[in-house]
Amino acid sequence: MTPSASLERKGLCAAWNRFFHIGASPSAYAILRIGFGLVIAITFLTGWADAQKWFGPDGVLSFEASRAIVDPDTLTLFQLFPRSEVAVTVLYSLVIIQAMLLVFGIYGRFQAACLFVLLASFHHRNNAWCDAEDTLMRLACFYMIFMPLDASWSVRKLLPVARRELPKACPSWPLRLFHLQMAVIYLSTGILKLQGVDWREGAAVYYSLNLVQYHRFPLPQFMMQSLLFSQMSTWAVLALELALPFMLFMPRLRLFAIISGIVLHLSIDYALNLFLFEWAMIVGLLSFWPFR
């Protein structure tokens, strides 16, 4: 191996170690734990009245039909319980309880693992109930299984016995994996939008804002009628989604990227009622800020 190749290899190893092993702030893990715990809890609490309609034995989709749609070989908790409303209520209640335990930081990794299994079971039971925020919640729970979630802002940290079990320094690789997932979400979304004629021509925001049945709050008429506003806002959204995956990993641009992303999601949340997807993305963005 030549000296230049050896130096290049050492440089790559050093960059790899800085990226995955430099150490992470415990507050970044706390943000993910509390944020996604609340998103999951609110999602299931607001859907309590319709739980039997979506997942019950006499609901819109039978268990046998759901197996055929998803995959007959898929393993879910619904296979272990009788086909009854009581079973649905028990599993549904477990999601809410464990989401709140996750929020308070009571054995967070265990709660994340249980929530991952529960969410996957519900999503496979009726995938028509799921959208992008449900997929993000499930992914977040998977990554949180490997994170020291109770190291900061947790009930468990207040207990003298448990405090000795918590790590003094938090590894960064689980957080980095989640950050890469966030970058993939933005980048893939931006690339897919580039393939749409409406996005390239600047008409996408016009069509979105004129879906009045999805309006959360009243919008000024110029936002719904101005071609110039539609073009500028459409291209700005497209440019930001393509730039965020890179700016979020640049220390000098990170704060600007986080604020820009939050403004984008809050703007969408103000204009359109997409439930909690924007807030789930905001939680993901906030986890970038305390990173060392």
C-alpha cells in the first residue's frame, strides 16, 4: 500500500469514527423518546372510538382478508389473541400505556421494543389505516430500541438504583442511523417530486392549497389563486427538501436547516390537516440540534 493510499484510508477511518462514534448528547435521545411517545399516544387516543371499526372482528376488514392483503406468513400479535373486541381493546390500550411510559422514561428501550411489535401488528392488521406518519413512528421505535433513552429527562434517572445502570456517555451510532433515515426521507421525497410535472412547473402548491376539504385554518385568497406564489412556494419546498439531507450534517448550516425545516412543516400543518405527520418530522429535526 502506497503512503498516499494509507493516509487516505486513515482519513476515511477517522471520518467514519467521527461520524458514528464521537458521542451524542443525552438530550437528543430524550427529544426522540418524548416526542415520538407523545405522537404515538395522541394517534391512538384520538382513534380510540374507531378502534373496533378498523381492527375489530366485525370491522371493515376481516383478519383473514388482512392476512391475504399483507402476507399470509406475516407474524403479528393478533395471531396470538382470540378474534374478539376484548383482544383489540387490550392491545390498543397497551400501545397507549407503553407510549406514555416511553414519554416518562421508564425503561424506554423496553417500551420502544414493545411499541415496535405492537405498531407493526396494528399496521399489518389493517394497512388502510396507515399513512406516512405511522411508518415513521414504526421506524423511530425500531431505532430507539438501540438508544440510551433514559439517560436524560427521565423518571428512571431519578431513581438512585437505576441511575447507576445508566451510561455516563451516550454512543452516537444509533442516533446517526436515525439521522440518516431522516435524510433518506427528505432526499427520496425531493427526488420523487422532481419526477412530477406539477412540481417542476410550479403548480403543486396551487393544487394542494385548493383542496379545501383538508384546510385546517382559513387561507388568504392570494395563496390559493396567485400563480407567482404557487411557483415560488413550490420550487422553494422542492429546493429545501433536496438541500436538507446535506445541510443537516453540516455544523455551520445545521441550525438554519433545522429552523427552515420546522417552518416548512409548521406552514404545511397550518394550511392542511395532515394530522401528526408534520409534528413527527419536527421531532426528527429537533434531534439533530443537541448532537455534539
